[in-house]
Amino acid sequence: QVQLEESGGGVVQPGRSLRLSCAASGLTLSSYGMHWVRQAPGKGLEWVALISYDGSSMYYANSVKGRFTISRDNSQNTLHLQMNSLRGEDTALYYCASATGWSFDLWGRGTLVTVSS
Amino acid sequence: QSALTQPASVSGSPGQSITISCTGSSSDVGYYNYVSWYQQHPGKAPKLMIYDVTYRPSGISDRFSGSKSGNTASLTISGLQAEDEADYYCSSYTSRDSWVFGGGTKLTVL
């Protein structure tokens, strides 16, 4: 069964860091660019970051640029999102999604990040 | 990176057709044919329904169709069914090497 599974979410204080992971099964991640997309509670979707299939290029939303870093380990079939200097507005369900062309193809179920003191 | 504009809600009766609009700018929807649409049921992950404006992924019903005119893209659902009740989001690639989503539209099947 082809699926993505996010992990690493939790409750963190403002200004602290958190690292999210996305593991793939039934899917070779090295063949795909990968996105992170987030959804604040009760709100819409917001694109966060993209990494190319080989990790050579990364792109970020202005809202996270300079604070978040997307990376991948193709040998482990895993995607990561390092989140530093977290703010309350970063509270959201974070999804990883495979990039097929210019769309978001396969999505995980998400991992919840809550930034609160 | 302003969000694309979608109506907050639309509704229709079973068997009817509805259309959801998605308005952007000449830097995203109007410039690229890279508009996609996602269906999200409560508590579930989004699901790709339409990509590159008009194309359906394998397994998606042909009741779902997409189009674009100028800076506005549209998703049409024909033969409305109860299971179509969900939130729908549009997305577009932008000229700033980024992606932008619409605010989402809640579809109610009456």
C-alpha cells in the first residue's frame, strides 16, 4: 500500500525548535519532489516548502523562510522539516505530499504541531 | 503570496451541477496552466481531484471537471452526490517559485 506517514509533532514553546519527518512506504521518494503543506485548526491549506527529488533545490513560503529547513534522506526514504524559532502562528497540522508535476499528489495524514507557552 | 479567492460556500441538490470559482492574478492562475483542485472531507487529508487545470488523476470520476479563463479557474461537479459534500481547495504555482492555495469552499449537498 502506497502511503506517507508524518511524525514528530507535539507541543512546543514559542522560540523553540521541532523536527518533523515523513516516511514513505510503497513509494520510492527519490523519484519525487516533496512538499510540506500545513493547515491551522479550522483554516485552509498553506504551502510551506518544496524540495526537489534529489535534494538539490529547496523553495519556501515567505512565512517560514529563514526559520524552516526542508531536507530529505533518499537512502532512508524519508523527508524532514526542521522548524526553528517557532511562533504561535505556526500551530497547524503539517502534511507531507508528493509532487507530481505542479500538483500535490499523495498526502499523508498529517502531524499536529502546537506552539504554546 | 496572497491566497487565491474562492467562495466560502456553495450548495446544490443531488443530481444538480455546481461550479466553484478560484480567482488569482496574472502571476499565478492567469499565467500558468498549473491549477489543481483538492477535496477534503472532515478529519481527512486532502485528495487531488484535478491537475493542470483540466486533467483528472486515475480513479477520479468524470463528474469532476476543471477549466480556466483569464485569472479565474473553475471546478464543476455534475450529477451531485451526497459523498461530494466536502471542502474544496484550488492551488496554483506562482511566478515566485511558490504555490498558493485558495481559502477553501464548503460544498453542501442539500
